[in-house]
Amino acid sequence: MVTRIYIDTSIVGGYFDDDFSNDTKALFKRLENNEIIFVISSVLKQELQKAPVNVQKLLGQYSSSSFEYVELTKEGIELANK
């Protein structure tokens, strides 16, 4: 079974950040090697629209089969607000 990892905007942006790029690029290498699947949400998609262009385009370099998409639900919003 392939490991699923939920990622947020800080992971995507960390790919280009000098302080975090080594670890983040290693994580993306695991994605390229089909060792993991990134779980992404509608929140990530919304936040990426405000990010620099290189950050916006990063996930598009990978196959859609590398991702599992989860919708934001009412329950999820309530949990986040607590």
C-alpha cells in the first residue's frame, strides 16, 4: 500500500525555500518514485492561486495519479475553527 501524505501550501512553497528545499525536494522525489501519494484539498488549490508563479506551477509537473483530492466539508471547516 502506498503511503498517503496530506500536504499544504507550506510544503509546496518549501520546495523553493533555502531553509526547507532539501527536505522538501526529497519528499517530492519520493512522489516521483511512486513511493507516496500527495493528498491535496480545495484549500491548497485556493491558496496556490495567491502564490508566486513557480509555486503555482510545481504540482502541475506531476501526473494526476500522484494526487488524491479531498473536498472541504462542513465538518472539516467546523473542526478547523475549533
